[in-house]
Amino acid sequence: MAASPKARANAPDPDFDWRRIAYLVHVSRALDKLEETKLVPEKKVLYQFSARGHDMAQIMLGSRLDQPKDAVCGYYRSRPLLLSLGVPLEDALGSGMGRAGGYSDGRDIGVVFNYPNPRGAPALPMCGGVGAQYTPTAGWAQAIEYYRTVLKDRAYEGAMAVVLGGDASVATNGFWSALTIATTQKLPMLFYIEDNQFGISVPGTYQTPGGNIARNLESFTNLHVISGDGTEPAEAARLLKMASDHVRGGKGPALLRLTVPRLQGHSFQDTQTYKSEELVESEWARDPLPKLRSYLVGSLLDDGEWEAIQAEAEAAVETAREIAEGRDVADPETVLSNVFYEGEMQQLGGQWTHGYEPPASTDQPKPEGQRINMVTAIRRTLDHELEINPRVLLFGEDIGPKGGVHAVTLGLQDKFGIERVFDTSLSEEGIVGRAVGMAMAGLMPVPEIQFRKYAEPAMEQINDCGTMRWRTNNRFAAPMVLRIPGGFFKCGDPWHSQTNEVQFVHNPGWKVAVPSNAEDAVGLLRAGLRGNDPVVFFEHRAMLDDVWARRPYPGDDYVLPFGRAKKTREGSGITIVTWGAMVPRCEEAAKDVSADIIDLRTLMPWDREMVLDSVRRTRRCLIVHEDLQTGGFGAEIAAVVADEAFLDLDAPVSRLTMPDIPSPHNPVLLNWAVPSVERIRAKIDDLISF
């Protein structure tokens, strides 16, 4: 007998697998219950965030991610989404318990997840910082467009990037930066905002005026805004289809705000005393699980089938518990691995996972033509790598028609087009964050930060990028080359003349290059562009057009390995360790002295062996750098020399640096603060006569 028109109208949307949705909601509830009643009290799980109330709509969202080039990035309450992508339940539990295997091998909090997903859309590595998920997702969305429109890869047709965030996260820099990127570029990106009206205990009205980000963004250009109730199965299904169809249809980004109740505290420890009893009761009255039961039982399922699904889910969780508890803790010594690429390829991220093979190279320069300045050398290297590798993209503020404020990228947009060399909005968070997403999608991004000091707003993304390989235990990586001009030039000031390279050395997972001349700049930049790790590439402003720094172009195949210092002068009386703009000053200061002058060229890694071998022979060590003295990288070198070559020394290890002050603006003040030839020579004389 055919169903009546009324029954057909009330039938669950056939575009959703409702049995699987019901099963996964029950799985999510069973996982939460197990953790809250057993694993947390037993101290087997230390961080627990319930997804009750958020779960149903999240699982429905995950069911819409059915294209392999899709990607999604969530936050700490997004486990239901992971379940919908197919993450093994024993990993979902075992990761929370910090056991071997799972998301990170016990290196990261279990709710800070990742999932390469060999069978479909990956869950990109989330971060511990609220709002940090937005700009990498925008980068993945821009990569989709690049593959589709520039590389003509039809596999990316209709793909989209989805980011999840709570209502509190809409106040963060990351949210607004990603919104700007997605709307100005009309990217295939879906912002999925779960609005439970609280950021831990802070009401949503403190995050956005009126507590409704969708209403506030209704007139935002190039953004399709949708809002509704995430606890009603039929409404959630309709809105999810509407949002995903809009993005997949090439109409640009969409923002879907679904109201959901947070049925437990922010975390297990949160007792929600800031909520009234009436509010808590009203939230439980909106529990989506009973609503889902009412929606399905009688139309698609009967009572027995519903109960069987629940029993199946609970049994699966119990089996997963047994497997997870049977896993060991990882060998503690293994936490030292996978800070950098060690020869075993990551599962996702970087051009190497897409079949890229570096061209043949040499570490021996083959000088060509006249001496060129560092600006020309860097530009020529970028030009060549853009020419031979379609995955390379350059972007940053003013790097397009203007060619950058230092003219390094001059003419490259004219040659390679706006798709590959492009300007960005004024947001360092957005510049680096989108580079992370592009890198994970298999491109080789080359973002530029105009001046070293301007990197501060991007430090969260820089840190998260560097630790990605380690904290996912080699599941993901985001190789890139982050170009940063810095240091003094003619004059100084606190905003454009900072060096502070040591801050990046303190971000695990980044290689750090500090070339002093054109030849080294070519070799180190090309090593980064063809490598499989993120690289910070410092371009010292004073050396970009310095006569001393000019060298013949060393050839299109020249690659300088990181961690290999160079002796610019050899002698026996003292070892001088330096880098960047201090190298020519040290050479001038030591011109009448028998000295080993070592240009480190890279700070991470640095050439400990060359320094120690030299110090053991000369028996004296002077370290000269432009950065501040307290906590500067020279302190690390001094400590290593003292630890490993103390008995070989005839004089104390000495440092000459900037004082612990910002860079002064007036040239007279600057030249007094920066190590000068005269002050370096005085230090050399003191040590030799000690």
C-alpha cells in the first residue's frame, strides 16, 4: 500500500542515512557516559568535554562531507564529527586516555584531534587555541580553488572546506581573518557555528552584540548566512543541505549558525553554577536525542529497531574500551622523534605527499655572471622555483604589483599571474594561517611577513604549524617557507628593526635560516622550497643591497643544507661565531687578527660541531649577534661551549650583543647600541690578552 501524501511529507529526508546518524549519536552518548562515570573518576582520562546537545547536528554535517577533497577542522567539542568521518572508536577513546596509537601517540590532549582519513575527507589537525582552526581551513579552501582553476584538477570540482566553532570563537582574530579571506576570494568554505550561548561561563552577548553572529553578518558581502535550530532533525537536515549545496555550487562561502544546548559543563570539572536551574531544565528540554527518536520511530524505525541501534552502539563502545585500555603508553624516548622530517613520510600535508620529487641539486656553488645583491638573488631563486614547480605560491601584504616593500618580489606577479603571486589583507594571522591550510593541501606556500615585529599576531599559527608533525606523530605536516625581513637598515626603531630570531628557534619544528649574503640566501631558500619542513627565512634589511653581501648567482641547482656553517676566515687565535649583518663587521674587526670567523647561516639546526672543533683549537670564543643579550641565541652557543669544551678554554666565553632594549631610531643611538666594528675589536683584544 502506498504511503499517504502526509506520511511522505513527514518522512525523514532520504538524502541522510538516518540509521547511521542514530547509531553514531548513541555512540557519542555512550562515549561521554563512559568517560564521565568511569574513565575520568579513575583518572584514565584527564581532559573530557561532553558533546551532548551538539552531537546530532555535527554527525549530520559529517555525513555531508562525502567528497575526498573536502576537509574539515573542528575544535574540542567536535568528536561526533570525527565519528561520522569513520574514526575508529578505540582511537577516539585511546587518544583521550593518552595511550599509544590514536591521534597522537599520547603526545597531545585527546580532544585535540586529527584524522588523515584514507577513505574520505580528512579532519585537519585542530589546535588548543580557540579560533585557531579558522584560517588554516580558509587556506585549504583557497587550495581547492587553486587546484580546480589553475592546475585544472577535476577531482576538486565541488569540494569544500568546513570549519566548526562555538559561538565564543566568533570574537577571535582567526574568525574575522578567515571571514575576510573567504569572502574577498569567494572561497568554497562553510563556517559552521554551534551556538550554545556560552563560552565556558561567559554569555554569548559578550562575544557578539545581541548574541547572534548570523544576524550581525546578514549584510556581509559575499557571505550566505543561514540560521536555525540544530536540535530539530528535519530543520537541521534542511539547513545543512542548503548551506553545503550553496558552497559546492560555486556560489562562495556560507555561514550556518545552529543553536544547540550544551547539556553538560564546558568540561567535566565545570559544575555550571553560573546557570540557573530553570536554564538547565530548558536546555535539557531541547535535547536532540529524544527529538531524533520521535522523528524516526514510526516513520523509518520501530521501537525495537531504535533500541537495537542503541544496544549495538553501547556494545561497540564497550569493545572499544577493552581495546583502548589494552594499549600501552608509548615508549617515553619516542617523544623525541618527528619534530622534523626524518625520512618517514607524513600521511597528509606537503607537496611530497602529492608526488613531488625535488630536482637534482648540488651543494657546490657554480658561480654565474657578475655579483648580484641579495634582493636580486632571492627574487631569481623564487622566479626559478615558480617556473619549475606549479605548487609554489607567493603571498603577503604588498608583494603583488608593488613587489614588496623591499622589492624582493618585483615583477613576479606580472610573470606568473595573480593566482600564484598575490596580495593579502592586512592580517598576519590570516597570512600564516592560510599558508598552513595550503601546505596541508599539498601546495608549497611562501608567505611573507613585512617586518619581523609584525609576526607577533601570527605567533599562534607559527607555533601550531611547527608542532604539527610532532603532535600528530607524523600524521600531518605543513611545510612552507615563511619569509621575514628584519634587522636595522640606515636607522632603527622598535617596530621595523627587530631581529629576535631566537623566538622562532623556541618554536619546535621550524628550521631557521639567517643568511648573510646572496649566495647563502639562494642555497637556503631553495632548500626550504624543495624541503619537507616549515622554514623561517630571515632577510636582513641591511644586507639586501649591501656591497659585501653581493655574490655571483650560484646556479639554479644550488641547495645549501641546513646546519652547515661556513668559515669566512680561518685562524688560530680566537673563534668568532656570528650570523647575518654581524658577519662583515666581525671580518673587519678581526682583519689584523688570526681568527676563525664562523657564519652559522642557520640557527635551527646550528653547526655545533664546527663551533666546538674551532674552539678546541683556538681556545677562545666570542659570540656576536644583533639580538638582545638576555635569552639571545648566543646564550645557547655559550652554554654548549661551556658544557662541552670548558677544559679547552683559555678565556671565558664572551658575548657581544645589543643591550636589552628595542632598536633605537636615530642613527647615532642605533650605531651605539648595535655591535660596532670598534666594539667587536675591543672584545677580541680583551679575550686574546686574557
